[in-house]
Amino acid sequence: MLFRSLRSFSEINRKFNYLFHVNIRQGDSTKLDEEFSRSYGWLYNGKLVSEFENISIDEVWELGVYQFLNDLSCIKMKREIEMEQENKMMRRNG
């Protein structure tokens, strides 16, 4: 059972590794981002999924791992697309 769990954990890390990267920026904000992620990352991501799924935070913790990570993937990709579109508009209008 432990071996299967470790194999599953490795598979999850491989499939969803981009979710766990911290944006690297100059200055103190990077340290603050890392501390926030370390202390409140699961709670923050749970809140995002709660809003995305329109369910309570307690219901989020009952979701399957892949459902939770797929939701986070969708949220992250949507955010990145929106940021890119905003940057394009700013370059055009700037």
C-alpha cells in the first residue's frame, strides 16, 4: 500500500508540478510570497476551488485529489490567459 501511495504521489507531482512553482521576483516580496504559500497555501487553494466549484470549504476537502488538482489547473491557466490578454491590451494602449 505504501509503495502504491508513493507511486501515486510521484505521479501527481509529475502531472501537476507547475502548480507548485513560486513566482521568483526581486526583493522582499518573494520572501513574503514563499511564507504565505508555506503557511496558508492549502487554505488559499481550497478557497479558490470552493469558489470555482461553488461549494463550501468543507466540501472541498472531500473532493478527490485529481478533481482538486484539475480545478486548480483550470484556475491557474485561466488566470495566466487573463494576465496575458491584459498585458497585450496595455502594450497596445500604452
